Amino acid sequence: MADEPEKTPDDLLTEIRRTNLLLAKLIRTNTDWRLALRQGLMTGLGGVVGATVLVSLMLWLLQPLKRLDALKPVLENISRQLERANGK
């Protein structure tokens, strides 16, 4: 920083104006209701789709294990709970 030449008042004023423009753009972007709505919808949709895929995958993977008599009651209980939770 010691190597930087000293700035004139005009240079500082130009830099302040540029910074103000960048801040105004940032504020405008963060307060745009359409952008906030789009982000909220995508977050909600992603959570719902992700949970549905995860529960479906778990049910699909547990189906072959139901044939084992020792695990059948436990796996049926887990499957019922997952299906009930997925239906809500």
C-alpha cells in the first residue's frame, strides 16, 4: 500500500461514485420481489422433489428385503411409515 501513488480528490470522488453505483445495483437486486419469489419457489420445489425421490428410492430398495422372513415385520413397518410420511 505504501507503493500506491497518492490519490487526488477527483480520483476519490470517481471511486466513491463507482462504489455508490455498485451498492445501488446490489440493493436493487436484493429487493426485487420477482427474484425473491423465484428463489423461494425453486427452494420449495427442490425440497419436495428431493424428499419424494429419496423416499421412493428407499421404498424401492427395501422391497426385495421383505422376502426375508426375519426382517419382514420390521421392513413392513418402515415401509408403512415412509409411505404415510410421503402421503402427508
